[in-house]
Amino acid sequence: MIIVSTPKQSSGVSLGMTTLLYLIGTSVGPVIAGIFMQANQAFVKGISSSVSLFPTAQSYNLIFLTAILLSIVSIALVSSIKKRAPEPTIVMK
């Protein structure tokens, strides 16, 4: 969608920025998810009377809420790109 929305003369820059943001997202996303999962934990009693810590449902809700908000912001930014029509060139003979 980004390439289609970008003017033809800026498609290389657009593709490069998209790749850069993708790589940043794939490295930062798991860290943010880990922070949410570590911050929201609950004790769960096991079968052998052992107690363990596990992420709560709230941590997963926060992860999905963050992903949805970032997706909405990304869609809004892409839709704000105006595709410019190329200016007609006048050829004089």
C-alpha cells in the first residue's frame, strides 16, 4: 500500500524507509511484549504444590492494544501520502 501511495520518483526512498521501519519493529516489538509480560504476572499453584509466575491476561491485552494502536497510526500516515500526478512536459521543436 505504501509503494502504491508513493509518487514514482520517491518509490526507492519509500521502499528503503519501509524496510528500515520493518527491521526496527521486528527488533523492538518482542522487547515491548516482554516488558508487558514481565510487568503483569500472577502466581499460579501447580499440581505438586509448586508456585510459578505466569503472565496475566492483561499483559496479552496490552500487547494487542499496542499493536492495534501502532497499526492505526501507520495506516493514518500512509493514507496521508498524496500521490502526485507527474507534471506534463512540454516539448518544443
